[in-house]
Amino acid sequence: MTIQNNDDSLQLFSENIDAISNEIGDLRLPEKAYHIIRIAIKNLILEPGKTFLEREIAEVLDMSRTPVREGLIRLQSADIITLIPRKGFVVNPINATDIKEIYEVTRSLDGLAIELATEKATTEVLEELSQILTKQKKYLAEENLIQWSKMDDIFHEKITKLSGNAKLINMRNIPADQLYRVRLYTINARPVPKFSIEEHEAMLACMKIGDSKAAKQLMESHRSRAWEEIKEVLEHLK
């Protein structure tokens, strides 16, 4: 595993803490430490391969080392970071094997989520999803791929929550973060994501007519196509 020097990553991390804290709200310190670091990794603020010490993170977060340690252990259990003896923690790199497995899991979870969500969707929720797609089109036209990615993440997250299945929602959280991270990592090397929006529109059309099976098939196909696209980019970047 390649270990990179910290460079300015901790400074960038420090500069973004307030914004991340506002996003997650008021939490117990171990929870807060966990979510701040998780979101920083998700958004490539702490980049793949970056290494840091528990003490450094505690200083940046202005916390004692105990809650930070709890957060780091939880992140390691989720396979987001790895403890390297005598070197500290390293942000796990992005590699094709891991991402392939994550897409396989997410394909099934997202397929089930939209199937359940279709059966529970209200007119209000369907309108919210439609508005998200409108924003995605706007950002794509403006070539703002970062904001497009955020809307993409929100679209899938809203469908998952609409499923009403707490176990499913919890199971999907970590894979969803990893998929968002790889999307940001590859976004400038991938084709313009117009097909993604077209697929979202097709899913929404199925939800509106209550066809849960078709929505599920479209979601699974959507995830499979995205993986093939990202696999090609990862092979090129490697």
C-alpha cells in the first residue's frame, strides 16, 4: 500500500470542518469525529492514500484523543481507513476490485430500495425527485459536475429512505459513500453523464405509474452501466 505525505491535506481538512459540522448537526463527540472524518474522505478532502496520526486529527478537531480514537476504529471497521503500525492511519486507496464488489452490493440494495419506494411513493415525493432531476440537468448544462454529483447522491439517498426499510438504509450508507468518492475521483475522466439523467428519468416514470418491477430492473441496469464506465476509467488511471 502506497503511503503519501500529508502535504496540505490536514490544512484543507481544517478549513472544511465548520462546513461539515453544520451539515451533520449536534452529535456526541465520538459520533461527530466519525462523521466529520467520513465526510472528508467521501469528498476527497482527505485523499486516497493519505496518512495521518490520531494525534493530528484530534488537534484539528479540537477534541481529546478518546472520541477521535472511537471514530477512527469505526472507520477502520467499515474498511474506509487502515491502521499502519508506526505510521498511523491511511485512507484506503480506490482500486477496481473493491469498487466492483461495492457496485455489486449496491446494485442489489438500490434495486430493492426503489422497488419498495415505488410502492410507497406519494405525489409529493415524486415531485421532489423530479425537482432533483431538474437541478441535475441544470448543473450538467453548466458543466458543474461536482454539483451534478451531489444531486445524483441525493436522488439515490431519497429513494433509499423512501423504502422505509431501516436495515436496508443502514446497510447502504457506507457503500454509498464509497461510490460517491469514486465518482468524484473519476468525474473529469468519464463521459458527460447524460445517460445517467435519462436513466433517472426512466426510473421516475416507472415510479409514477407504480411499476415497481420495471423500476427495479432499470436501477440495476443503471448501476451495472455505471460500473462498466468507471472500470474503464480506473484501468486508464492506473
